[in-house]
Amino acid sequence: MKRYIDTHTHLYDADFADDIEDVISRAGNEGVISCIMPGIDMESHRGLMKLASEKPGFTHPATGLHPTSVNASWERELSFVYDNAADKSYVAIGEIGIDGYWSREFIEEQSVVFQKQLELAASLSLPVIIHSREATEEIFAVLDKTRHLGIQGVFHAFSGSPETYKRIRSYGNFLVGIGGVVTYKNSKLPATLAGIPIEHILLETDAPWLTPVPYRGKRNEPSHIPLIAAKIAETKGCSIDEVAEITTENAIKLFRLKI
């Protein structure tokens, strides 16, 4: 049976409160053996850690301050991440980065927070999960400052150009997370994927968002991972078994999962 890892899912979100057991069961039936759950902020932290403790092995928590949660109280939020980061259950620092789509009010603070969390990840020898939305140059400006730290990780929800991918790789061992967007009719991502080795790809859903075709418009969940894998296989002219095997090994290696 194919084995998949959903490397980016928010199963602790309120959208799953009523049927989380069914969601996890469906994921297992589709071959999903594990999920990475990124952190967002203090408010969502308790739910994240509760689910992680209830489903050890299947769920793996990360911690981080999401860029859209960077606001007037960012210093308190960042301190919370730092104070709790030594928890051995964390497999990554994330979801961190810069978001210029929703608001640019705290864009400078987002850069500071992003850099601080990259430094934290380096100090703990943890990979990072990077959120980049309409902030490519700002992201690279921070990575320029931290290049010496030898950080590795994943660019979540990657949908950039071949040039952006090459630039990402210039900073070190960064993989790209591919989700439901690859299945969208007008997506340019399949063309970009032609030049990206499967060894540099992770599968993700970003559930409950970014639902792949044919379920677009409905709630996303980890059981949809095979749809993403199938589109990647079609795009790259290989078997879905190959996509499943290699991306799963990529995830195990990057996040040092014991599976």
C-alpha cells in the first residue's frame, strides 16, 4: 500500500472539531501514515498540542508564530514561541515567514519575527516551515542575513516560478511543499514542477484550506493527498507509487520522523 505524509495540515482547526476521528480514519484508509501540524499563535497552541498528545505518531507538532498573527502584541507572541521551543515533541519551527497579502501594516515586524525564528530553529537544529505570500523579496532579504546558519526546511504552498525555485535552492537544502493548487485548471505550477526533482518535493494539504480538484470549494483534509500525488505523477511522467515513496522519504528525513 502507498504511504503518504501530509507535511502541512491544521487538523486542530475548528473546522475539524465535530468529526476529527472520521477525518483521521479516512486519511489512514488513503495511505496517509502521518501529518505535520504547524503552529500559528498562542490562541491555537493548546488545541494543537492536545491533538498531538492524543494522536502520537500520526500527528507531529511544530511551533511558530504565523506572519498573519504578527500584530501589536508580537513580542509577547514571539516570547511564547521561544519559551516553549525546547519541547522535544516539536519536529519543526513553523509556520513562519512573511505575508504581504492580507496586510502590510506590520510587514517590518514580520521580517524581524521571521529572522528571530530562523535563528531559533538553527539553535535547536530544527527545520523550518516557511510561509511566503506576496513577500518573495522580503523573504529572500531575511534569508540573505541568515544564510550562514545552515538552515533547512520547506517553502509551504509553493506556487512560484522556476527562477524562484532556483533562488530558494541557493540558500541550502530547502524543499517545496506542493498542495491542491497544482490541480487547479489555470495553475502554472505543473509547468514549474517539470524542473523540480521529486527529491525536492513534499506533499501537503494545508487543510482545511486549498482543497484540490474535484473537491475544490469544500473543506480540505489529509485524505486528499493522493489527488495531489496523482497530479504530480501525471506532470512528471512517473508513477504515483514513485511520488508516494520518494516524498514520504523526503518528509521522514527532513523532519527526522520515527516511523
